[in-house]
Amino acid sequence: MPKQPIPLSFERVGVRRGPLLTVGNVTLRVTTPGVLFIIGAGGAGKSSLLAALAGSDEVELEGTATFGEHPVACEADVAWLRQRDALEGADSVAETLAARGIDTG
């Protein structure tokens, strides 16, 4: 039986904002599709990592990052709700994502 591709994989990933390395040497595997939450202290690089995952031009991704067999942000269905984004009048993050057509199921 052929091995199924891992939906999300980071191998020794680093993220730069200009000359500053904001995240370094991250290895992460998410084997079940769904909603991904990243928590941590202020300044730990959460937003930089998510910006890279979403394909933002605000950051530069180093290392190997893939969705299945595709490079990150190439053919992935990614939504990035920044910490300062408005929730579009909804009562929850889940409702906001649902309004954008993203199944949080």
C-alpha cells in the first residue's frame, strides 16, 4: 500500500523578516487536515511562522515546507486570521472562518 502524503510538513524551517531570523529550526508534521492553532509567548515567532505558512510576502521561508507534495502556499487552502484582524461582526473565530467558506469541522 502506498504511503499517504503528510498534509503539512516543516523540516528545519526558518522564517526571516528582512535580515532578522524570527523563527529557526522548526520541524512540524500535521497528519490530519483541520484547523491549526499555534500558541506561545509574545515575540516567539508565531505570526512569522503563520505568515510563511500562508505565503505572505512579509517574510522569507527557509528550509523545506510542504502541503502533501506541494510547496507551502503553492496549492494549499490556507486562511490566516491575524491577531489584529476584525472578526467581521461574528461572535467567534469559527463563525468568521465559516463565513469565509472554511470548514472547521
